[in-house]
Amino acid sequence: MSDATMRGQDVHLQAMQVTYPNGFTAVQPTDLHIRAGEFFSILGPSGCGKTTILRTVSGFVEPSHGQVLIGGADMRGIGPNGRPTALIFQNLALFPLMPVWENVAFGLEARGVGKAARRQKAQELLELVALGDQGEKLPSELSGGQRQRVAIARALAVEPAVLLLDEPLSALDLKLRQHMRAELREIQQKTGVTFIYITHDQGEALTMSDRIAVMNAGVIEQVGSGDEIYSDPASAFVASFVGEVNNFAGRIAATEGEMARIDTASGQLLARNPRGLAVGDQAILFVRPEQMGFGEFRNTFDARLTRRDLEGAFINYEFVTDAGQHLVVHQTNHGAPGGEMTRARVGFDPGSALVLPEGPMARTGRELAAQ
Ligand SMILES: Nc1ncnc2c1ncn2[C@@H]1O[C@H](COP(=O)(O)OP(=O)(O)OP(=O)(O)O)[C@@H](O)[C@H]1O
Ligand SMILES: [Mg+2]
């Protein structure tokens, strides 16, 4: 098998909805086009419907409405074995008593490939995932990251056009997970296979993907590059789920071209208005911690320092304004105020903040931990 024999195909969800037999709609009608050869991530909190989308692409679940097209072909009525897809589950399982190479070649035996050809192909795939000299070992003799790469090689053995990965790194520790991000990206680029990668970890999605869909409660709220999603979130949920953010609730008081003034408990603030909110609309102003600074800005607050964490290259500050608003400020450790500070003027420029319609926001890690 040469790399050229693996070729990605596109995946098209057309008005696709999934309602489970108990009547629960896990995926609201969705239109989504995933390009051939793309590393595409679906990012969202637990229970939002990510695995359900993968199940419909792989053929384990039929959509209740709409269709799935792969490489332009309607997949209706075609089961998992008839589709050009392979799936790597949330909790991967290798066969513990089979050497690594047989694990990789497992799917080929059912397809009538002879032993010598299976051995040969397994070897090529093991080299692709940088395990060329590990084929004779048992899975238990490998590290967690190596086992994960065996699972990827096994999924690639059947030459899928689309590889579906359901949180494949979730069982690994943080260091290994970060290392595997780069490896997965490299394998995807070498093979040209379309990867659909499910995760609830924004760092994974941002570092690996060509594009990301951010999903909440059965709805894809935004599709875009990592930069687009981080800098120009389409909804309150996306703004608060991807990255840290400061938010101010209020009501639009005036609009001026691309900008809007918003009345908040911390006074009237000025920000970008990308969704064209109108006077009187309930809205939330969002600004990233690294866009906040010390001194005088168009939007500035008197605030009391409640916490200062030195992270080495960065310093994270937490403040409470005199109006009771919590603020997070991230600064590079280069002339940033030291630990002796108790109060400060902090603020941000209007161009680095935006107002979005009031809507559901993601719960932060701190809120979840406090439960
Ligand atoms: N077979 C089923 N019957 C009924 N409801 C289901 C079924 N499978 C999943 N659900 C529900 O559908 C919703 C979406 O589930 P899904 O497994 O797609 O979530 P997920 O985004 O993959 O979550 P996680 O990150 O926890 O894996 C959940 O509310 C879940 O309880
Ligand atoms: Mg899942």
C-alpha cells in the first residue's frame, strides 16, 4: 500500500436530524460539509451529540430525517461495513493476546487477504505510526500512546476514506495527549484521509484542526478555523466554551456603525457589534483576558486584586471591580505589576471586545468544580 492509495472523501450532512427511539432528539436538523482530506473536529461539552453524529456517519445509527453523503454517495441503508469509514472508539480495545502486527492486520483477514500480504501491510502501517520495530510485542508491552497508535494503524488498515475518531486521547495523561496531537496531525497529512475528530478539549481542537464545529445541545453553533472561532465567536456559548473570557451582561444603548454601546452594571461600555444587535436588545459583552490591560482605556474600571498567579512567562490576575464584576487579566511577564499591587485601573479597547445576543453560555471549569 502506498500513501497515494488512501484518499480522503468529503462528508455531507443534509438537514440531518437524529431522534433516538425514546423520543429524545440528540442532533437537531444539521447541514454540514466536511471537505475531502480535511482534519475536522467537533467540539462540545458532554452529552451535546458528538458521538451521535459519528454514529450516523459510520452507519451504526440511521438519521431520523435528512441524509449523510460520503464522496457524494447517499449512505441510506448502507451498514457500517459497506461504508468507506473506520471508527476509533472513546475507549479503544486491542486484542491482548495478539501481537501488535496481528492487531493491525485484523480487519484484513475477513477480507481474504493472505498472511504474507497481511504481515507486509501491517509493517507499512506500523512504520507510518512510528512503531516499525514493535510489531512482535503484545499490546501490554507498549505504552498508552503506543497502543493508541496501534489502534490508529488498525483503523487505517482497511483503507478508509474517512477516519472517525471519538475522543481517542481521553485515556492518556496530559503530556502524552499533547505529544499525540502532533502525531495524529502528521499521520492525517501523510495519508490524506479525512479525519473527523470528536473532543470536548478545546486545546486539542485548536491545535490539530483545519476547521472546527462547536456544538451545544444538539446544535452546531459555529463552523470555522480555530482563529475564527476564538477571535470571532458566533454565539455566547462559543465565546464562553472556547478559551477564557470576561463577560458583562447588559442592554444595547446605542449603535454606531460597526460598534455598539451597552449599558451594564459596570457602566456604559463600547465594543464591536458583529451580529448587528439593535438598541434595546439584551446582550453580553465578551473580552478575552489577554486583551485586558492596566491603565486608561475607552472601557476602564477601578478594581481590587483578589488573586495573582505567576505561570512563568505569563501572569494571571483576578480582580473584582467596585461594581462587583469579576475580571481576569492575562499579561506576559514583562513589566507586569508585581504582587505588592492591591488595586488597579484595568480596561480594554472597544476593538478587542464584542457584543453577542444573550444566550446559553458554557459553564466554566470553576463552576463545574464547585458543584
Ligand atoms: N441510544 C440512546 N438513546 C437515547 N438517548 C441517547 C442514546 N445515546 C445517546 N443519547 C443521548 O443523546 C445525547 C447525546 O449523546 P452523545 O453520546 O452523542 O453525546 P456526546 O457529545 O458524545 O457526549 P460525551 O462527550 O459525553 O461522549 C445525550 O443526552 C445522551 O444521553
Ligand atoms: Mg461521546
